[in-house]
Amino acid sequence: ASLLARTAFLSALTFATRPIASLACVDDLSWYGRASVSHDCDYVGLDPEIRCNWVSAEGESANEACRQTCDPSCSDGGTPSAPTKTPTKAPTPPPSVTNPVSPTPGPLVSNLKENPQVLSDTSAVCSDASGRTSKCEVELDVPASCVSNGQSTCPIVFFLHGAGGTNNWFGRTSGVHSAGFIGVYPQGENGWNTGPKDTNVCSWDDFVCDDDPDEGAFIAGIISELRAQGAAGNVYVIGSSNGGALANRLASNAGGNLPIKGIVSLVTQLMASPERSGPGVLNYNYPRTGGVKVSVLNVMGTGDSVIPYTGGSSSVFSGVEEFQLMSALDSMEFWADHNGCDLTAESMPITTDIIAGGDGTGTHYRYNGCSDGTIVEHYAINGGGHNAGLSQVEGVDVTYDIAFEFIKKCEASVVESPTPLPSSSPTAYHSSCLVCTDLVTPWMASNTYDCSTNW
């Protein structure tokens, strides 16, 4: 059988591949998780609710090997029940991470503007993540206005660079200190593992590979660490190109481990195929029925020669035919359907600059009636190329003014009007406040904003 067929079969069924030493209430001292020999039963016991689902390299779960630690009947003095030998279906949304990073407890601290903290130096977000090398780094940018007694409700915004890019400029350019957001700037391994890469060791359909980056688990581990440090705000992702592809993937796998509220995906749309790629379980390429609803703002150039607006194949997939893109508008309709929106978008013409090589025009699409307060919007930059994310719309920068307005709107859960463009007038009020009903979200309260504030 082909590798693809074997992998599809194994991904649909879960077996214990090593016999259990004993059904008694004892821990197997020889067992450890596949990520590290230090992840033994004692380590599992530090967070059993999550870590009892971890598995060894041989496929045996901690639930089976760490009986004293993981079986509730053992702690109650009972006799543990024998594990079933019946195969179980693969996880359904929201999926679970098998080897999340162990959080480092401690109060959240702020840093000066343009001087972000290096979270990977003070936590295990890189060292505990599979497939990462010495390139791995995670910067954390926390404005003083966001921290009170070591806690924060400010929005947490991940900034994802493109293929071959770097995280070392976000601390100077993101603008989170002015916006009142917490910035997170991870460094990818030669970009992000969202498709075929020359640097990958395993095939794209080897979902149990430990050698290549598991991007979903990596980001989930960072979020877990931030939660442990006291950052409780909603999570957003802004990504461009390869980073936009990862933003789409994270949103597609949103759930308990990836509590993504909204994304801004620049110059990249959803994949049409394959359904999954890369290591882990947080590796679905488009949202599935019943998955968590996520707000989406997407910006693309209709003349992009790298990621075609009309979809299909792309040179970034190195000729691997299984990888196909949806068209930009099909991708937006997919998100609209997933979020329970009207499938017929409201559209209006816009003016743009020509930095991306366009003709100075475009179209703004808005999908109305979305469920759970979600927002789905798309900007098409007519004739724009692969740098369309750097465009201006009606004189306002996409990165990051329009992106930040989108996040603020998600925070306020105002769904009656499209994402407003920041006004250049110092006396103009935020247009969404014309239809709000004095809603004050935790983020607004922590930043002393209300509906009479010019923000």
C-alpha cells in the first residue's frame, strides 16, 4: 500500500501498540512521552487533565501506562478498568494537542516600547516543541497599560512573518503599545510548515512525524504559557503570505488549545486540498463542520503571481499536485458558510494606492448575518501583486491600521457595520459607536475606552 493510504488508515484509527505492563494501580516507570525522556508519569501528574492524553513514541498513551496517575478509580481506591482494544476514530473538532508545553507559572510583566521580552529564553515554548531548531525564538511585547497586578485582558495578537522572513522587526513596527495589544512574535523554521518544504524530513502526509515543525502544537504551547502567566485576553493572528497560510490553518483548527477569535490573513487564502498536512492533529487546512467560528479579514491582490487570486496550484508547493488553493472568493464564501453568514456578500468599490502594482481600485466584500458575532470581510486590490498587504485603502494602511480596527471591532462585537477605516479627523468618532448600545468589553475597560471615546 502507498504511504498515503497507510497514513490515512492510521490517522483514522488509534491503537495501543505496546502491551500494558499491568492493570494494577501502578505507574510504568519505563514509560515517557514521545517529546522527551523527562516526560514520565511523574511529569504527567503535574497536569493530568491534559498530559494523560500524551503518547509515547511507540503509541502507548499515558492513560494506559500511568495508571496510578491517570485512572480516577485508582485514586479512589478502586480497581482500574481494562482499556478497550477497540479502535477509536481520530479526534474531531476541536482537536487536542498531544504534547503541549508545560506552562511556567508567574505574573505577566510589561516591557518598554521596541524592547520586547524573549519568551523562549524564560520558558519551554521552543525546547518542548517538536521539530524546532536553534532558530526558534518567541518575542513577547507587553505594554505597561495592559498589565495590572500581573494580569491582563488585552487582546493577544500573533504576528507571523512570511517564508524566509524574520520576527526581529515586529518589535519596532507592530504598534501594539499604541493600540493597547499584547504582541507575540514567533520565529518560524525557514517559514511555516503549511505545505511541502525542502527542509522537511517527513512526507507531508506523515501526521505522526516528530522531526518536522508541528505548527499547531507550537502556537498552542505559546498560548498555554501566556495563559499561565496571566494573559487572559482574546487571541488574534495577523500573517502575511506563508504567515497568512498559517493564520488560516490556526483558525481552521480553532478550539480549546487554539482559542483563536479572529485572523487577518494577507495575500493567502484557504487550501482546497489536501484536507490535512504536516505533523500533529491541529493540521487541518480548512475549517470542518462543527468547528469553532472565527472572524476573518482577508486582503489579496488580484494580480498576485505567487498565490493566484483565482486559486489552483502555486510555485510555493514545489510541484506537489495534492496542494491546491481555493479561489479568494471561494475561500471567503467557505468562511462565511462556516460562520453562518449570508453567502451573498455585500460589495462596494474602494480606492487604493498603487504600491502593490494595482490600478488604484478595488472591492470591499462584507458577509452579513454571521453567527456568534463573527465578522467576515475581504479586500480585493485590483491588479495588486504579492505585496498587496502593504496597500492603503482609502488612504489608510492595511498593516496595521485596518487590521487593528478589525480586531477592535471583534472585541466590541459590533456586527451591524463593516470594519470602519480610522478617521483622519481628530473630532470624528469611531463609526461603529453610532450603532452600539453602550457595550463595554473587558479590553475597552482596561484601556479606558467607551463609546464616547475617539478611538
